[in-house]
Amino acid sequence: MKSIKLLMAMSLLLSITSCYAKIGNVRLPEFNSFINVGSPQLVYQEMSSLIDKSSEVSQLKALLDNYFELKDALVKTDGNTASLKAEALLKAINSINKESLAKNEYDEWIKVMKELAFDAEHISETKDAGHQRDHFISLSKNMYSIAKVTKQEEPVYYQFCPMANKGKGANWLSKESSVKNPYYGAKMLGCGKTVETIK
Ligand SMILES: [Zn+2]
């Protein structure tokens, strides 16, 4: 993907450069239109910054988006939706191409991928929110390590409820700073607090 974009940037650069070469016989209107586009150097810089941005969005970001949808379903104690969202998460986990991850992402990924897949699979295979929440504890712990090494466009909040997990406490990740507890849902929606903001 990156190499295709680079190729496109290069060919655009080449075509602009070759147009410039023709400017020798100065046809003013054409020349002006190129001025509007910008110098080849400028265009090249712009294309390069686009390339850099696209490679910054990690594959692991998609996992987090799936995770948030699953979390929202558990906040609603909606076992059916949670099962579907976990299925989508499992698909995303299985489609990660680990060879193309950045080094720090790769190191973390190989540590947690099996457990992530295990928990996502169990959550997808039941519609019982209680069983889903049991797996959501370790799923969230592993997603936290992924969030820590993935570049985020927006902050991610790591939140904690001391009552979950039979009083041992449990964490989850959220895109919102306000607490909506996925372990209790409506029973104790506001229980918990943000313990870390990941940026
Ligand atoms: Zn299970």
C-alpha cells in the first residue's frame, strides 16, 4: 500500500517535472496554471506528508474501534449485540498482518494475540452478558497493552471499577472520559473512575 502511494507520488512528481521541462518555450497561460499547483518540490513535500500520515494509522487502531463497540454493548447489557461485536473483533484480530506492524507494536502483539482471540471468541459464542463480562476483564487488560503502543488520534481513557471482578476490581478502555461501566451497566453505570489517559 505504502509503496503504491510512493509510486503514485513519484509518477506525479515526474509528470510535473516533465511539464516544467516543456516550459522552455514559455506559454504563459500553462505556466500560470502550474504555478497554482505549486512547485514540484512543494507537491512532493505534500505527497510525502500524506504518505507519512497514512502509515501512522496502525492496523491495531481497527481493533480498538471494534473493542469500543463491544464495550458499548456491555454498557447496555446487550448480550446479543456484544456477541456480534466480539465476532467482528475476532475477525479483525485474525486479519492483522503482524509482519507489517511497527517493531514496538509487533512485540506487544505477539504477547497478547492468542489471549485476545480466546476472549473475543468466548464472548462471541455466548449471549450471556455475565460470561461475556468475565472475558471482558482480560480482554480489556490486553487491549490496554495494545492501546499503549498504538498511535491514537484522540485520547483513550483507561478506567477502573473497584467492585467488578468479585471485588478485585477490573479495568476497561473508553473513548469518553465520563464513566459508563461495562461490568454493571444500568445497575451501577457511574461506578468507577479514569486511572490513566493514553495519548
Ligand atoms: Zn468462556
